Amino acid sequence: MTMSFDPAAPLAGPPDPWASTQQPSDRDRPPFHMTEMIAAEPAIARRIVSSVAAPGGPGQRLGTAIADAASAGSPIVVTGCGTSEHAAQAVVEILRDAMRTAGLPGPGPSSAQAFELSLDPSSGGLVIGVSHEGGTAATTAALEAARANGAVTAMLTVSDRSPGAAAADIVVPTAELDQSWCHTVGYLSPIVAAVAVGSLLAGGAGATTAIAGSMPASGLADALAELLASGTREETAAERIAARFADASRLIVIASGADRPAGRELVLKVEEASWLPAAFRDLETFLHGHLPATDPSTALVLVLTDRHRREERFERASGALAAARAIGIRSAAIIAADLDGRLDDSLTPAGRLVVAESADLPAPVAALVGTATPLQLLAERLARARGANPDPIRRDDPVYRAAADAADAAEHARPAGG
């Protein structure tokens, strides 16, 4: 049994000098480290907003760099790997909306997978890396290649002492280190940092010298913490869905709009935590050729919380769930509160996690912050239902530890710049 955990207390940061984390301590029953990290997220969000939104701080510098790149018509690319890649996709949604609000020119940022970006780097502009610990080799290589190609580089990461941070001109530290390898804090932290930067951007008029918050940092922190706390209260619903999914052959997650990064992250969390094969499909893509591979042993989760063009997404999602019902798929949903009463119960026989509405937050912020704890709870409870410890992401098994070591050895053997 573990010692008492205080979810309001700050988590430790990385050691000084910087070093990558060791395998989490073994827990043979809940609460896992992952369980505690989910509980800590509302308080962590408050602290990140306070730090990143501070006047003259790293959030201000990144906001200025974004405004400069947009005003110059230069590309803005956000990159990462694994959970950090999904966080990078969420950062794109958040910053794009903030830039539109600020009246900045251009299409806004785009996302790129870090390894691919390292091989084909942007020319000029701004490249923002996302890496929780700052030690992901592909992300560091992407920043180094972008810098060599004339780009300004930035990183959202836990510390300015990491290898990745050394490749960044601007480092936005999130300070607190995830204690589980099944990263939850690692997913949420850069999203919250981007919300704070986006708030700074949206409050200005696009001028690089006049980026000011659209709401007080304390108000933003309160709104995010409240939304995250509401998600942690979905434990019972998550347990019910997990019980229905425990013996499924595979999981399909479908989503649209700003919900897509959350859908992709749910797939990764389920595979890391419970080892259930899973795949993501865009909402419309799911209906084009994938249904023949499903059957009643298939589990499905719809993620639907984005306010933008919600009616069209709701109509199409209802059709997708109706198709799944006809096959006998065990379907569930992570769904906005306003839609919960409108969706026929028979379309989600496995259950629902309901995300509170937060009209004061921009649509992508409400969706991506609002779905973070529900998707993480579902993955953690599914690990429990399947008898798995989510923390080591199966690297406590010698076979999977050897697989990770083999991949790392191959990465370190790759020639520099190769």
C-alpha cells in the first residue's frame, strides 16, 4: 500500500543535473501512479497557468514569437512523439483559434511528427517542440534540424535543463514531472501551457509589443481547474465502460474536429495501460470501409465535445453509432453535457462519460481540456478491469523491456543528421 498522496501538492521536477526517469515503482494494486497523476491535474493546471502567463515570462516570449512568425507569413509547426505528438496536435488547435481571435494573418500552425520533421525540416519560421521530459531524441533532432534551417525553435517541456531544451531558443517549462510512464500529466501540461500562451495572444491585436491576457490568469486557472475536476468525478461511469470493454478483441475510437487529438491519445493510453489493441478513425473515415472488420467483440468510443459545427458532427456521429448498433458493437461515448440528453441511450450501450460545458473557454480549449481526465480515467479503469498495471507500460515484462532497449539502441546508433 502507498503512502498518502496529496493531489494539491506540487510534483517533483526532474533531477539536477537532468536525467531521464527510471521505471516507476511497482504497485500491484490501485492506486497506481497513473491514478494519482489524474487526481493531481486540476491543481497542476492552476500552477502552470500562473507560471506561463506571468508578465515577461516564457509564455510571453513564445506568444511574441508566434505573432512575429504569423505577421511575417512564416510557417509555424508544432511537433512531438507519442503522447507529446497528440499534445502537439492539441496545441495546434488551441493556438490556431487564439491567432484567429487576435486577428493574426495566415492559416495558423500545423503539426508534424518529430522524426519526419527531422528528415524534412521547416525552412525559417517557428518550430515548437513538445516533449514532457525533454529527452525524446527525435524531437530534439527535429528542433536541431529546424534551427539549422533558419527557424526559431521553442519547446514546451518540464525543464530548461533537458537535451531538448538545449535545442530551443525559447523554453516554456511546466516544472512538474509525471510519476507514471503512462503519461497523463505529460499530455495535459503542454495543453495547459498552450492555453495560457493562447490567452496572451487572443488578448492582443497581433502586435508583437502588445500581447496581453484576454482574462486574468487567475480566472483562466480557475476555469481550467474546474473543468478538470468535473472530469475526475466520472470514475463510476469509467468503471462501467471498462467492465463492458474488458474482454473486447479491440477498440476503435472515432472523433471529429478538435476532439481528434483526444481520440488519438485515448488509443495510445489504452494500448499502453491495458494492452488492448486499439485504433483511431476520423468520424467520417470510420464509415468508409472499416465496418466489415468489426463485430460484437469490437469496442468503440465516440469522442464528441467540440462546440464548433457541433450539430453537423452530432448528426454524423449518430449515424455512425446507429451503424455500430446494427452490428452489435459495444459502443460508449465521451460526450458534451449539452448532447448527452439528445443522444439515444441505445446508441451507447456500454455507457458514457459526460464532459461539462465551459462556455467561457474557447471551443478547442473546452474540448481538449474537458476530455483529458475522462479519457485518462477510462484507460486507467480499463487497465484495472484487464488486470494490468498501467505505470510501466508493460516494460516490467522482460520481453517488452528488451523490445524498448532494442529500439533505443538502434536510435543511438543512427548517424547524426541521418
